[in-house]
Amino acid sequence: MPILKNETKEITLPVSKAKIKFLAKITYGKMLEFQEKGIKEEKEAGMEMAAFLIVDWDLMDEKDVKLPFTVENIKSLAFDDGNFLINEINKTIQGNMEKKTSI
């Protein structure tokens, strides 16, 4: 019997060494939820998708409070960290889409 579960992937950013966990597979409901945002621009959509898929990270503010998963906080990452994060999410999503087969 098939089991529904959210698969995640954890990565470590190259500069800050922060650990980030994100959904490795997008569920139908998550995709609908994302599409309802109505994001038009491709660059903006990539950042929104990253913030949307992150389920945990160890990035903290000066008061040792975990930062929320937002586009603004992703934009605050070092260039190499931000680029690595977006590329890893894109590779994971593309890999999942290529694994799909038609009926």
C-alpha cells in the first residue's frame, strides 16, 4: 500500500555552513498553493519557491532567534550561499520531474 510522506533533503551552505532542509518533492497541494501566489517574474518565482519549500534551517538573528523562511532572508545570504541554495532546489525539483513517467 502506498504511503504519503513529505520527503526532504538537507544541504550545507558553502560559505556560512548553515544547514537547510527543504521539501525534495513537491506535492500537488503545495504546487497549487504556490501557484495561487500568482508570481510572474522567473527570478522572483525561484526565490519564492525556495522560501516556500524550506522546512528548517539553523540561521539565527543577533538575539539567537531562528530567522523565518522568507525571500528577504534568502536575499541576505552571501552570494555563493544563495546561488548554491537555489541551484540545489532547482536540481532536486528537476530530478524529480525527470523521474516521472507517463501512463
